[in-house]
Amino acid sequence: LAQDSARLAPRAARGGAPAAMVAVSGDGDGPADGGGVGGGNGVVPVLSDGDITFVPYKDEHDMPGIIELIEKDLSEPYSIFTYRYFINNWPDLCFLTMREGRCVGAIVCKLDVHRCRNTARGYIAMLAVQKDLRGRRIGSRLVRLCLDRMMDRGADECVLETEVTNSGALGLYRSLGFVKEKRLHKYYLNGNDAFRLKFLFKLPERFYDGGGCLGVPSEPCYVRDGEGSAPAAAAAAKEVDTTTEAAAAQVSAPLVEAKA
């Protein structure tokens, strides 16, 4: 177990946790607001929807429920040290969905400084929703809760990895404004490839001049629910996607010519 921790913790520390597995399917196209009091772990919920509530992580007593839920859908194992690395260092970026005292949804994230660009980068390490509750937009609400918290803490961007075959997760993140940044060959232990997805809270400098998604962030582009134009944010995300593809084409063109 100690050797497993030594292998996983450095990888998580550099922004590439073992899988960032996303166990969701057809979760809807956005979050819904709600309210209420009383949660399964004794914490006042930040959202409520009928028989389910969304609450922040409280303490170590929440850990077993999170682990039990996430391990049902993992394509590779996590050690307890991996969970503790994320949750103990960034407890405010962990939210649970509770139903009748049980954890039926969870998201685990982090936020630190990107070593190359000196930007504040959020990272979604784990997201899972109980199978019989998928389709109720639980996953999208959990993601929104973390994005809002990251924005409050000055994040410039948020990234994650998910399997190229996980169409449900890809659709969920696309609806929230994430775009594909790169494909990671055989990223998972099961041999599957992953897409790295990126969400921009701020548009980089020279973005409108064709500078792409790299560069120092300068212009805010993330809008909370009810605080602005969602279509405008979606349009900005679409522009990011188009610019990324154009930049990739510019890079690949000289390689093709050289090969010819």
C-alpha cells in the first residue's frame, strides 16, 4: 500500500491523477438551482432537489461513502492515499450528493498553480453518480458547484481526463463548456486512450488574434447560472474549440510537408 501511494501521489501532484474517472451517463445539459436545509452528513446543503441534497465534504467520516461509490466504476484502482491527497488538501473542492443518508454522488477536485504557465489550474480528479440516479443532472450540478468554487478562488482554467469511449461524460462536459485539448494514448491501465478536456474561466491574451488557448489569461468568460448569458459562454467555448483545432492544423501542416 505504501508503494502504491508513492507511485500515485507524485502523478496526482503534477496534475494527472490516475484516471479522473467520470461515472456518469446522459446527465443533462446543465445544473439547476435549489435550496433547503439538512444534509445526510449533518452539513447544510448548498443545493436540494426532492429526495437528494448536495453538501460539501465535512470530515473523514464522509470518506468511506465516497470510496464505495467511486470504486464501483473505476477502470483502475486508487489507494486510500490518493483519496486523501485530494480531499485533505482541497476539502472545499469536494461535494457529495446525499439520499436517505447515503452518498449517491461525489466529485473530488483540486486547484493549484500550473508549473509551466504560472496560472491557477483546477483539476477534476473524480466524479461518480449512482447508476439508478443518472439522468437527473446530478453530475452536471456537482461540476458546476466545483467550477463556481474554483472561480471564487481565482482559477484561470480547469482540466480533466476521461476515456474516449465514455460518451456520457464527454457529452456532459461539452454541455458545460469544456473542449478537447489533446488525446492521451493508452492513458489508462486498461489500455484505453483518454481525452484531456479544458474549461476556461478567462480567455488568454491574444485569443482573438489567433493565439489559441495558451498564454496569460486576461478576459473572464465564465458566467454563473443566472448572472449572465449562457449562450454567450457557450459561444466562447465554441470559439475556443475552433481555435484549438486551427492551431493544431498549423502545427501539423509543416510536419506533413517535411514528410512529403
